[in-house]
Amino acid sequence: MKVKHVAFGIATYIPGMNHLFGRGTGGTITARYCYSVWLRHLLRAHHNGLSSDPKTVAELGPGDSIGIGLAALLSGADMYYALDIVKHANVPRNLEIFDELVALFQKREDIPASDEFPNVKPGLESYKFPDDVLTAKRLLTALGSDRIELIRRSIVENNRSDSVIKYVVPWFHSNIIEKESVDMIYSQAVLEHVDDLRHTYEVLYSWLKANGFMSHEIDFKSHGTASKWNGHWTYSDLAWRLMRGNRPYLLNREPYSTHIKLLKDTGFRKIWEQKMLLPSEIDRRDLAKRFRNISQEDLNISGAFIQVLK
């Protein structure tokens, strides 16, 4: 497995081979997926006493479409920032997903559950449409014809002065969003790909209003870079650099405890988490030097859903 991935990584340095890492993320390509993910983040926030009606939202790494953010706008958000490293989303796909999302909200469709999306976290106590959160009055305003048309125009021309969507690629600089202006920041299986986690958490913190919050699902598995779910922790730093090659991102290989420490160091207060556990598939003696002292808990946490408050 390692030889194959090293060869692939080296190939990314060959001129004209950029298509090797330009195939999309394999994520937000259906409206039902985006609908399910957004409502899970929103309802978990509601259950945890956080705002269930955020007006300004930002998404880190929307991927193949901005569908999750479109779901946020259709729930009543007034502004959505889509922040990515590589531009994957495109207007035709976004418009198609938008039309399907409008229909889902208009029909008050139940939330697609684990039978349809078994890998989407967090789990919910109920997958019924949340009428207590997305009330008839709230949706009447959010789904008004003028508002739907404004969102549609923003998809087509997000550089308009009245656009409710700002799609920023790449997003690295802190000045792309005004400080203390965002109510909610979220991501779905993205933070495991971010190279500079400390800087990222500091920037996200600066954008949030007082009592603003973040909601993140983080996947700590090897993402196909190894035959075992946590086999990526057996590769040396040199081997990993060769595997990554010239790609703009791969995995940062940081375990759960690193994220928790950095969140605390930055000033966030943890409100709620759901850990996804799997038995470790590797022997401790096979760990690379960098991970030799990793805790047993980290070795068994394959993912986590975390909500934190500023």
C-alpha cells in the first residue's frame, strides 16, 4: 500500500499531472446528504443550548458543492461564507442541489438517517423533521419567493454586492471575514486535512462573535492511505511527505487529543462531543516515531463530533 501511494505522490510533481488531485472530494454531491448534515449540526446545537437560528454562518471545506451552506440559508441564515483550499464547487451543480433542497424544506422532509448515510455523524435521537426548531413561521420567511430568488442569484454571481454567499478560495488569511461577525462555524470531515491547526483555530476564534460557536465532525481514519483504519500512524514523516507529493492537502494525521488541546489553548469551551470508537488495528510497536507515545484512547478514536463555544 505504501509503495503505491508514494508513487502516486511523486507523480504529482510531474507537470500536467494536477488532475490527479483535482477530482473533487467525494462529499457534498447530493441534496439529501447536505440536508442531513446541516440539520444534524443545527439540531445538535439546539439540544446543547446553542443558537439554533444562526444568522451568519461559515463553512470550512465545503468540497464538491456549497449544499450544506445552502441548507443553512434555507433555514434562515442571512449570510454564508464558503471557505476552501481548492475550488471544487461549480454553479450548475450548486443550482441543481439548491432546487432539490428547496423541495426538501418545503415538504418538511424527515432527516435522512443511518440507513441512507451510515457514515454521517452525529447520530440523533429522532430523525423527524424538527418542527419545533424550523417552525412554520420561520420557514415561511426563509422560503419566501423573493428570498429564494436572492439565494439563486447569489449562487450564480456570488461577487454581487447583495450576495448572501461569499465563496473564498483559498481562505487562509484572517482578513477575509470581519472579526467577531460570525454566529456559527462548521465543518464535516475537513479538519483532519488542515495543515496548520493552531493557526486555523485562532482565525476561526477571531471571526466568531461573543458566544458564537463551532460545530465540527472530524474523521481520524486513514482515508484509504493504508489498509488499516489507523495505519497512517505507522508511516514515517519522510514516507508521508513522499505520499502527499505536490497535492494541496492530504491528512495532517493529528489525533483527537491534539484538537482538544488546541481548542482549549485558543480559548474555546467544549460543550458537547460524540466520540466514534474502533478497536485499533495496529500494534503499538509498529507506530512511527512521531506517534510512539500516542495514548490508547487516541488509537481507538476513529472520529469525533465536537461543539465548542467562544
